[in-house]
Amino acid sequence: MTPLASTGASADPTPSRSATLAAAQEKVVYHVNDATRARMALRNVQNHITADPDAKIVVVTHGAGIDFLLNGAKDDKGQAYEAQVAGLKERGVGFRVCRNTLRGRNLGDDAVIIDAEVVPSGVAEIGRLQAREGFVYLKP
């Protein structure tokens, strides 16, 4: 019988940590708290999901970052954000809006486009996604 070491085979059938990580779904939370960065953030998300269609991406907004997810919001070129957000949602991207920010502006949940979900706190949602669900953090 030939020893395993001489054949290059491993006696341990358990996948290596690096193989497991390589096979794991990429999970990324994009943090947007500045309205002037919304277009860039959406472009980054579009590029990301195109490069890795299986990635799980969530965009979490609070403060001025919620502006592009409000009904009727348009970019500096007059283009509505809603269609781009809807297209990304169809590809599995999630969008979350901070209820604390809405309340601070005297806005109700109905001020938010249909493709976004309102969460109690944007920063708490980012923390939850990172700590409990293993998301990595990106801030465009």
C-alpha cells in the first residue's frame, strides 16, 4: 500500500478553510450616508453585482444618504433613481432606509420608494449585518 503522502492526497477529507471561504457567498453591506455619493454608490453596486452575480449585497442608508431612496428623487442630471434601484433589486440587491432619519425629518415610511425597506436604525442594521450575518463593509 502506498502512503498518502507520496501520492499527494490528503488523509483529511474536510475542505480546507481557504477552499470553504472560496466557495462561500460574498456578502457585502454598502454604507451610504451622503446624498452626493449616491450615484457613485449605485455605480459601484452595479459593477459589483455584474462581476459577481451571486454576491449578496445590501445598501444601508441613513442621514442624508436616504435621499436617493425617497419617492421622486432624481440625480443631478434629472434622472430618477427609482428605475436604477428597481433594476438592482431585481438582481437581488437589498436597500434599507433608517427610520430614525425619517422620523428626524418628519417623514413616514410611505416617503420611501417601494423597492426599499425601512429598518429601525441604519447604523444598527450595518452592525447587525456585519456581526450576525458575516457581511463585509464598504463605504463608497
